[in-house]
Amino acid sequence: MNIGKYSFGIGDRFNHQGLAQLKAIMRANSKGVEVCPVWNKSNREHDIVQSEPEGTRIEADNAVKQLGWDKPYFVDADHINLSNVDRFLQHSDFFTLDVAIYIGKFSAPDDIKKFIESCRVPGNIVTIPGIPEPIIITDSLIEEAAGKYLAAIKEAGKIYRHIEKSRGGNNFITEVSMDEVDEPQTPVDMFFILKMIADEQIPARTFAPKFTGRFNKGVDYVGDVEQFAREFEQDVLVIDYAVKHFGLPENLKLSVHSGSDKFTIYPIIAEIIKKHDKGIHIKTAGTTWLEEVIGLALSGEEGLMVAKEIYINAFNRKEELCEPYADVIDIADSRLPLPEDVTRWTGEKFANTLRHIPGHQDYNPDFRQLIHVGYKVAAEMGERFTGLLKKYSDIVGQCVEENIYERHFKRLFEL
């Protein structure tokens, strides 16, 4: 299976926007940038909205059939582990192995010893083309890397083999994910992590590290842009080295989780992958849901009333809704508009406050992040919410398509 050079994770909480999402991807393809669609939805998201992976598969297949898409596409079992992967085996062909919680866990001394021996190279110096500083290989450095990451990659191996046993080999895409942690992984860390992945014989096509800086849900990048640029380019070069020397798949590429709306660094990513002729995978799970709320706010009084109700309930249940996403949001209570003020807003005011247009006088990233994690409120509305998505599908779909193409693809692929 070939995922292609560029791929885009188009998560959809409620499985209603497959057509709009695929239309945006087809627009990019018509401009000469071949982007592979990957519909992704995590176990946590399924639990919150009380859906099943079959629904994601149906959404993807229906969109592909209706629009005549004749290129590869995938359904991603996002952020899975051994405890929940079976739920996805029948309907997914892309598996994101989330092993972040195993970072720093105990590894058997024999496993560490074996890894140290496998990393020894003549002269103990590894020079990666394009990176000025060589990696000085010492037993203490290898042991430190093994202590951090070996247990996690061993767990990834268990999950991969479990999937392979059920589905057979070479008919699904494997991603290894370590992004939902506090401490970023350096290019040197990645060198050893990729060696571990190769030793476990995991044919990873994408790898999602924790990058330097904040990758909060649905808002722009926060951090040292120059440091990100330097480390991102070195990550790309380390992957290139690992493919050539460790035997990993030739099309292995970086995956950027919570990758939506990182407008500040999109030009950097674009420049680096173009410079080195490399691919990228971007995950944008929650932004489609936000565009649904924007579309309803603009649709008229009925939709605007529901959009306001979602915010007011999210405001009153902030602690509950934020808890599962604590590592990937930063919301200042002082910057959240009061419910009594929001009740007086027009649809345009609500949409402008929620829509991510950098520099717009109404845009409020705290408001946006709270609604981002508030999809549970909409799920509890049931048909009252999803019925409006159907009733106002034209305006909602237009918002979804515009967001992906105009604000994401144009920046990422210089369209």
C-alpha cells in the first residue's frame, strides 16, 4: 500500500463532512499537488460521540464513490493501543500506534544490552549529511535513549504484530506516535527511536514526534520558530539517514499531530520538504467540527441558537471538557467571553470570533480552543445537532472546504 508523498488527516467528529473534505483535496490535486486523504478518528472521539469505526469507513467510502475519487485513501485508527485496537481492525487500514505513555517505562536489562550492541559503529561517530554536528555514539548515550524510548517501541512492536496477525502483512499503513508528552524529542532522540523501530521490524510509513513548541488544538504554533525550523530540518535528514542505513520504508515521513492551523510554521515546513524533496503527513482532526459550528452560526437563527448553546454549555463545563486535552490546550479564563455577552452576538460576530483568521479583530483563540474540546456538548444534542448539519449542509460544507483548501493547503503547498 502506498500513502503517497503528501497526506492529510481529515478527522470528522460526526462523520458528515466527507464530501466537503474530499472536494478540498481534489482542488489541491487539480493544481498539481497530489494529496492523499486519510479520514482519522480516535478511540476517545468514538467514545465521546458514541460512534463506531464503521461509521468513519462508511463516510470515507461514500465520499469517494460520490465524487469519483480513483486514487488511494485511508481510514486511520487514530491513537490506538492494545486495549482498543480490536475495535478498528475490520474498518481501518491506517493505524496510529500511540505509545507515548510508555516513554521512560522499565526495559529489561537484556533488551537494553542488546540495543547497545546493535548501535555500536566503527569509530563511534555517525555523520548525517546536512547536519553539522556528528552524533558521538557512547554506551551511556545509547543507554539513556534506551531508558527513555525502548519500552515504548517494544510496545509499538506488540501492537503492530497484533494488527498484522489479524489483517495480514502489507495491507495497512503504520504510524508510530510519541507526540502527546511534555518533553520534545530531539533529532538525536529520533535517530535512536528510528533504530529501535527498525530493530522491531515495524514498517512505519509515518512517525509523529513531539516537536519543540506548543501544538495546541486548532490554533497557531507557539514557540521558537527558528529552533523549530532547525530541528524540523534535522528530523527530515535523520529520517533520510535511517531509511538508507536501518532499512526502514523508503517513503517514511514525518507526521505533524495537532497540525491544523499552524500557520506560522507552514511556510517553514513547505520550504524544508521542498528543499529535500520529502513528504509530510498533517493531522487536522478537530477543525472540521469547528467549521460545522461556524456554518451553523451563519445559517440563521436556528443554527446560531445551537452554536451559542454549545459555547455556553462548554463554558459552564470547562474543567470536564478540557481534562482529556490538558496537554494540548491553553485557555485563559480571563479571555473567554461571558455567556451573557455571547447571547447577544450576531451570527457574523460568532463566526468571526471562532474562525481562525490571523489578525482579525474578532478572532479569539481561547474561545476557539474551548469550542474545539466542546464537541461532547453537540454529541449530547444528538439529532438536534446532526439534523442541522444535514439541513444546512451547503453552508457548512462550504466552510469546511474553504478552511482546508484556503487556509491550510495554500500555505502548506504554496498553491
